[in-house]
Amino acid sequence: MKVLVLVKQVPDTATQVKVGSDPRAIATTGITWIVSPYDEFAVEEALRIREKRGTGEVVAVSGGPERVKEALRSCLAMGADRAVHVLDPALEGADTLTTARVLAAVIQQEAPQLVLTGRQAIDDDTGAVGAQVAELLGWPCLSWIMEEAIAEDGATVRAGRQVEGALELFDLPLPCVLTAQKGLNEPRYPTLKGIMGAKKKEIKELGPGDLGVNVDGPQLELVRLEALPPRPPGRIIPGEPKEAVRELVRVLREEAKAI
Ligand SMILES: Cc1cc2nc3c(=O)[nH]c(=O)nc-3n(C[C@H](O)[C@H](O)[C@H](O)COP(=O)(O)OP(=O)(O)OC[C@H]3O[C@@H](n4cnc5c(N)ncnc54)[C@H](O)[C@@H]3O)c2cc1C
């Protein structure tokens, strides 16, 4: 079974994000880039499917600038068989639908039986691309999955998503799109052998025109990013607990108007 995983490269979670000189983008100097964590669950699940079935192929796909190849190398080091990088400067700041159109065109070329994505990318947090890709392909989509089991004949998948106090179980025909939630699995660390082996694996580069997608006219335009005002400093209420609690309640009621 061929499984295709959509992977977005995002700033490391420890990055102190700052608005750049162009207020529509963040300042990228000094940023460490990583595979979006939810996409790591998706890659891990794809590898487990291949291992469980004893056959198949895992293809990692990412759209973005040259640096995105590092994210794809990480997926190859984890165990993906090969990767596809869509590189098109015209798509800088592309909205989710444009991105989804590009990714759907890659999926049509590759014709996998299953597409896995993260539930959302941890930088822009829109959580839209997986569902949009499925809609463009006319495939079923289940978001935020916590478990999946593909039927032996490879025709259907049973997948579960956690809701308040329960697990909802769905049966979907393949091909379909599943978006991964934390808890689906524990992503593996690449081994040294995996890292070395990744250098020899193929990253196919697709440029403008290779996909025949019309990427004009994004539906969403980012106006600007605004830094949040700094948080006011904390306040310690001194004194004996009894008086301090009385004062705390007064402050919460009269000043903060929180109670
Ligand atoms: C060829 C190309 C070049 C691009 N170049 C730039 C650029 O230079 N600068 C810039 O700011 N933006 C660029 N973009 C757009 C950007 O990377 C995002 O894809 C888009 O904004 C959607 O991100 P999101 O966080 O809103 O997605 P979400 O909907 O939150 O993501 C959900 C899931 O969809 C998948 N996904 C999302 N984006 C991608 C992606 N790009 N590739 C593979 N899987 C993805 C992941 O599995 C992710 O977990 C480019 C997009 C493409 C296709």
C-alpha cells in the first residue's frame, strides 16, 4: 500500500517569534526549523502501516522554500522511502486553498491509497489543508484521528477520534485522508543508520508548471501580523495567609473584576 504524508516545516516550538520587517511575515533569522509535530505522528503512522503490512511505500510531500528539504530529510531518516518537494517562489505566503490545490495535484500524480496529514500545522494553526485536499480529490476525510486499522484487503480503514469521554469510530473506504492527533502513536527518533541512509534517498523536486495547477487568486490575504502587548508583571500579595487571601479576593473582585 502506498501512503503519502503531507509535511509542513515550521519554526521550532522554542522559537521566540517576532514580526519581520514585512509585517505580513515573521523574522526568520536564527529560526530552527522542524517538522510540524502533528505531521510526525502522521509519518510514524505511515511507517507502522508499511511495517504491519510487510510491504508498501511511504512518500513524504512538502511545499515550501529550499529549506523544506531538511524537513523531508528528517522524514526520510525516520524511514520514509522517498520524498517530493514542491518549490515555487510564487507560492510564498500561499493561502490554505492554494496550498491544498498544489498538494492535491501531487496526490493525483502519485495515486496513493491513503493520505495522512497533521491535524494542524503548529505555526499558522488553520487546520484546513487536510480537509481541503480531501474535498478537492472528492475523497472522504476524518480529522484528529487517535487510532486507525486498515482492513486486510486494503479496501477500508476503521479510524477513531476522541470526543468528550468517548472514542468515535468510523469506517471509511480507501483512498481517503486522515489527519493525525497527538496520541495516535509515539514518533520514533531517526537512528544514525536512518540519518545516513536518508542522504541517498530521492527527493523529487517539482517546479512551476509540473503540476498544471492554477495558483492565481488566493481567497485569503494576510493583512498583517501584530505582536501581542507584553503581559503585565505578576503581583505578589504579602502577609499572613488569612489577610493575604482577603486582599486577593478584594483585588480579584474590585480591580481585576474577575469574580
Ligand atoms: C509550493 C509551496 C510553496 C510555499 N512557499 C511558502 C513560503 O515560501 N512562505 C510561506 O509563508 N508559505 C509558503 N507556502 C504556504 C504554506 O507553507 C502553507 O502550506 C499554507 O499556509 C498552509 O499552512 P497552514 O499552517 O495554514 O496549514 P494547516 O491547515 O494548519 O496544516 C494542516 C496539515 O496540512 C499539511 N500541510 C500544510 N501546509 C503544507 C505544506 N506547505 N506542505 C505539505 N503539507 C502541508 C500538514 O500535514 C499540516 O499538518 C507554500 C506552499 C506551497 C504549496
